[in-house]
Amino acid sequence: MDNEPYRELTHTQAIVFLAASYFDRGFRVTMELTLPNKRRADIFLVNPFGFYEIIEVKTEFSSTVIGEALNKYGPWCNSLHLAVPGLLERAIRQAAAIPRWRHHFDRVGLIGVYPCSYVQHRPAAKQSLHPKICDIIAELLDRHPG
């Protein structure tokens, strides 16, 4: 039996773990993709249906973090997910009940990341992208080694 205390994944460990997990599920995975607005997405996914998803891994959390993530990454994906270490994730789910945070939470998916697994606690809202944005992203992905 393992007597070591529970350890949360670091930011980098969470990115690598999630990227590998989504790759195994058939997603095209690009880590650390620099978007046209010069922001870097931790994980940029193209799901098996061709939709663009971004997973942003955070080790700190506040309503400001969610708002900033929506502003930085929202225009470039069909859905945006916030992934956080397991223990922090519990606090976030409790905070989601606060009414002033609801407008942000309703759009962003929530993924709890653990040393050997992840759980999607809340799906991200889907949004349509303008065809020009889709073309820009497709070009960007063609140039990125993935």
C-alpha cells in the first residue's frame, strides 16, 4: 500500500497527461500553440468531428481567471475547458454556485486532473466559429509541428 501523501500534478505534468489522454481518444493534439492574438493555448485539440477545443491548465483560480481565459482563447475555439488539479477543483465547483460567477461558468468546461486520471465535471458550451477564423486556425495548425 502506498503511504505517500496525495500529490497534485504540476502545470506541465497536467498538460502532458491531458494531451496524451486526448491523443489516445483520437483527437489531434497540439501543445503550447501560439494563437493569432499572440496568446499561447496549453492544449489545442481538433476533436474527431473537426471542432476546435482549447484546454487551459490553471493552478490558481478566480472569477478573473475564467474571464481572462474567455477573452484570450474563446474567439479561437468551439469550446473552452479549464483544467485544474484535483484538490483545487473541489473549491472551484463550490465557487460555481456563486451567482456573480455563473455567467462565466456557464461557458467554460471544468476538468479535474489527478495523477492517473481526469474527470470532466462540467461540459463546455459549444459555439460556432466564423469560417474565416476556421481558415486561420487550419493554416496555423498546418504550420505547427503538433
